[in-house]
Amino acid sequence: MQCSYFDAGLCRSCSLLETPYAQQLALKQARVEDMLSTHSPDWLPPIASPEQGFRNKAKMVVGGTTGAPTLGILDGRGRGVDIRGCALHVTPIHDALPALARFITVTGLHPYDVPSRRGDLKYVLVTANSDGELLVRFVVRSEDVVSRLRRHLPALQEALPNAVIVTANLLPEHKAVTEGEREIVLTSRDRLTMTLAGLRLELRPQSFFQTNTPVADQLYGQAREWVDELSPASVWDLYCGVGGFALACASPGRAVLGVETSVDAVLSARATARLGGLDDVRFEAGDATEAALRSQPDEHPDLVIVNPPRRGIGETLARWLDASAVEHVVYSSCNPVTLARDLEWMPGFRMRRARALDMFPHTAHLEVVTMLERVR
């Protein structure tokens, strides 16, 4: 894939861009096989990604000035670099970014200047579903500017009729995070329907969702295939997010519980389950490790799915799984280094199958999903 921003040295996020894609995939497969070589799983063929137009989410730092805002990243001096033409985004996002830049000018919002710590608007976050509908979130420093967004909202909706959900997220602190805890919904709709693995997931503004829809679709499909093959009577989905794995693996008579710290994500998951009539699927807001530790042995499920952040599940949960009555674990990891570490704390399980998925082409990152079974 050719990228003018990369060629000009403006953005180097796609560090492997100069490596042919087939070679990228082969290198990632070799690396993850080496990391997990002591476990000797049966490797399925890796899942490739489209080389461009795959990102359903844009996290754009706002820089520049009110009259000439930039949407993209910051350079080493904290100045905005405009990359709104990035080819990784799906078409609806790509087409929307110029209108969003004009909207910043219309509202008179001042882009946040990192060196001076002054300004109103920090980020514009945009998510698109398969129908081309958009969730647009303006990350601002103060509630004082929300009235300005409300006042000019009709102009944005006229320019972008597919922006069906628009919010203001409040992030007053100067710190290295993308969003704050408080979300103010400015439109009548507050959920975006995302289609994945045959499911229609109800996504609320602060809910996590996989960025690469085509690859995520195959990730959930692979997990569902393994779970259905094992046919467990009960399943826990820990770190469940909006419930993708839990809902994909639901089956009549199978008790499924999802646990997630994000209340917004749990509300999204419950809404999806309710609309789908999935009465055997429940979701709880809470810490995954704490939920496991407070359970009684007769409550342990037949199978546990874990999909943790890059830090992995950690020693406490790994050792709990090893000592529990759980027979199988499906571990989806975005960081094979922490996956390999976690497995060292689970000697009671062996890795039976594994598959690499290229969620982030042109970078060194990859996803790997594994199926573990208890050693007899």
C-alpha cells in the first residue's frame, strides 16, 4: 500500500508499510509460533486483513487553529499533523473527516494546544458501522462548550446525515488518555448497531469494539466454532466488552455469563441480548479476576473465554483457572508476550489449537486466539 504521509515522513505508525503484505503475515506467524513453541499447538492458517479501508474507528487528535484545524496526530513538538486522508479508514469515515474539520471552524472551538495546555477540543472520535452510520464524539475539556455544539448540531447533521449519534466527552485533565469518564449525548439516538459474526451488537459511545471488523468477524467465528465443538453447558466470557464472544457462543440451554468493568459496555451487551431474545446470556459489571475469586467451586463453568487488554490476565486469574474445575479455556490475546507469560502460570492446561489474526496490518501487532484443554 502506498501512503503519501509515510513517504513524506509525516506519519510512521504503519512501521511495516514498506514490507510486502504477504511477507508481513509470514513474519508475524513465525514470530508467534516461536513465542509459543514450547506449547506445540496445532496451528491453523493465519487470518489476513484487507490492506486498507479496514479501520471502523478513527481517533483523530485535533490541532492547528479554529480556522484551519488539523485532524490526525501530533509531531514531536506537540503540533498537529493532518492525516484525514489516511487510507486505513473505511469509506464513510474517510468521507466524513473534511466535514468534521469544517464543523470545528463553524463552532469556533479552539483546538487544544499541548505545549501551552490551552484550548477546547482535544479529539474527534468517529466509529462507522457496516450501514455507513456514524458515531461522532467530540472530546472537550469543559462542559462550557457543550451548548455551542448543541447550537450548531443541525448544521452538522445537514452536512453529515449519517452522523446518527453525536456526543461530547469531557476530559478536563492534561493526561495521556483519549477520553474522559463523562459522556453527554447530543442526539436522540445513543447506540450504534454493529454487525459482527451474524450478531447485531448495540454499541454505546464508551463501549470497546474491535477496530478491524473483517478480522474480528473471523475471530468471533473461530471461537464459536471451537465452543460449539466442545458443547459446554456453561460458559464465562471474562473481559467481555460489548459481549461479542458471549453472544456469539450462545446456544439454547447453554448458560453464558459475561463480566466487564465498563458499565457502558455491559449495558450495550444486555441490550443486544434482550433484542436477540437470548435469555440464557447474562452480563455483570465488575472485575474479571474478582468475579472468579468470589465464585464457589460448584459455580465454575465448563469453559472460560478471556479477551484481556495487552497486559494479559495476570498471575492471580491464571492460577485461579489452573486450580479451578474449568475444563477448557479460549484465550484471545492482542499481546502474545503476555499470553506466553500467563500460560506459565497454567501448567494444568495444554494448548491444543491456535490461530493468528492480523488485526493491525502494516504494524508489528497481531491477535492470536488459542484453545486450551485441561491436562488429563
